Amino acid sequence: MPYSDFTLEKVKQNFQIKTIEAADIFANIPDIESSQLLKDILEYNVPIAVASNSEKARSEMIISPILLDLRRQLNDQINLFSGVEFNVDSTQGLNGICDFIITRSTERLIVTSPVIIIVEAKKENIPAGLGQCMAEMIAAKIFNEKAGSENPVIYGTVTTGSVWQFLKLEGQAIAIDLSEYYLKDVNKILGILASGIN
């Protein structure tokens, strides 16, 4: 069963995960000012991505530039992988392709631990992507543990590029922020992503 087959209910049942649903879980995290380059890219790209109305266009034209700006602002302390296979445990269904994986490793050619953030792109339906993102976060935790890399918290986000919803896995609990963050709040989005790295 690939990641895309997971629903929120299946994740809770298969992995004995507790969910904590609350608004403003990440509200107190400080913003990070987006670069002028990112502002210019988004100003140009967003209308094109929205008009094309495809998940791929949104990933390439909105999400990827935001993640690359984060990498640049963090002085290349993280690595970004897009559209890679992340086969952790096929017996549990933890296999398939992740839209974006962020690691705190210096290796660029292969995904190595610690995996710290999972980004799941969706064309429209963010709630439908929560189960998939949660399964990928659990896979990241197992991946890190197998590599002997203790990373107690894994962040996740499900996004259309225009709207972002964040999650945090700690122990056997996943906190789901019921607040949505919009592209006009890109500085807050960058801040939340950066907080998952530190």
C-alpha cells in the first residue's frame, strides 16, 4: 500500500497514533522575511500556476521556490529532495514517492537522515492529503531511527501552494494545526518550516 492510500483513519489505526487537533499551534513561531528574489518569483509564477490548475505546476512554480528560499536563507544547512521514492517499510505500506523531503544532511545525491520535514502537494483538497502526509512523517521517523539519528520531532505540511496546513509528529502523537496559512503569509510559512529544522 503506497503512502497515497493512507487516510487519517488508517494511519491512526495502523500505527496507534493519537491526533491532537487545535488552531494556532504554530502561531507563536517568529516569521522569516522572504527574500526579494522569492517575492519576485512568486509575483510572476503564482498567476501562471493557478491558471494551469495542476498539482505539478503548483509544486514547481510555488512550493519549490519557497523551499529553495528557505534553504538559501539557512545557508544551505538543509537539503531538498523532490519527487523521490522513499521506501521505508513496504510491509507496513510505508513506500512510494514523496513530493518533497527536507533533510538536515549534507548529502545531496541520496536521502539520508535526519529527515525533518515532509511536504505533500495537493491540487485542491488539503484534508484528503493529511493521511498521506502523516504516513510519510511516520516513515521519516522510522527511517531516522533505523539510521540511528534521533530526531524527536518531524514536521509535515499539506499544501496547494496557495494554502498550507502544518502537522507535527512527536512520539506517538501528531498535532494537526487547524489554522491554514495563505501565500500572503509566506513569511510565517518560512518561519514554521525553519522551526522544524532547529
